[in-house]
Amino acid sequence: MSFIKCLGTAGACFVVMKQLRASGGVWLSVGQTNLYIDPGPGALVRCLSSKPKTDPSTLDGILLTHKHLDHSGDVNVMIEAMTEGGLKKRGTLFAPGDALEEDPVVLKYAMGYINKLEVLKEDSEYRIGDIRF
């Protein structure tokens, strides 16, 4: 079953810091593929408390559109959850270069847990399982 589950749509620092709207990001499921988009603050908690629950260990990948904290604050814990604490190296991380280089939002140890890294470039197309963007 394909679905989009909004686990938080907050943007801008004041909306996030006051949690006027949740900031957990979006779970996209197409066919057999699960992709988490912009895991902001509270992403893991929102996954586990959603009805029905979304299980981060079933994720195939994580997409960061940019490195602002409202979009990337929980990326490291979501990588840990996707890989079951790093015990099962798996998944793809899609992220812009500036999220990985100087002042990275993805920690070095978490990078070691994923199977594949795709550095996003303008005007490019990406695919993971049944999802193409």
C-alpha cells in the first residue's frame, strides 16, 4: 500500500522551537519502498506514536532536502533506527553536500551505518526502489 504520512510540517525557527506544529517530517511509502523526508526534531517520536505506527527499521532511505535543523534535527537518530543501532548496515542517505561537509548535520559515526550515500545535485534524478525523484 502506498501512502504519504505527514509527521510534522513545521518550518521556521519560531514554529519549531514552540512546536506550534510538529516538525517530524514526512514518511513516503510507494510499493515496497519507504523513504523518510526531512527528519526534523521529533521525527523518531512521531514515527513511533503515529497510528498506525511507522517502523523506522523498515526504511530504505532518508532524504535531507537541506541542512536547516527543522529538516535535519533527527537525521542521526533516524539513521540509527533504520539500521537498528548500526547493527544492520543498510539504507541510502540522500543529502546536499553542505549537510555533509564543513559543519555537517550528519555525524561521521552515523555515516558508517548506511550502505549508500547520494550527494544531491541540481537538475539530477534519483531512485530508490519504487521511488524516483
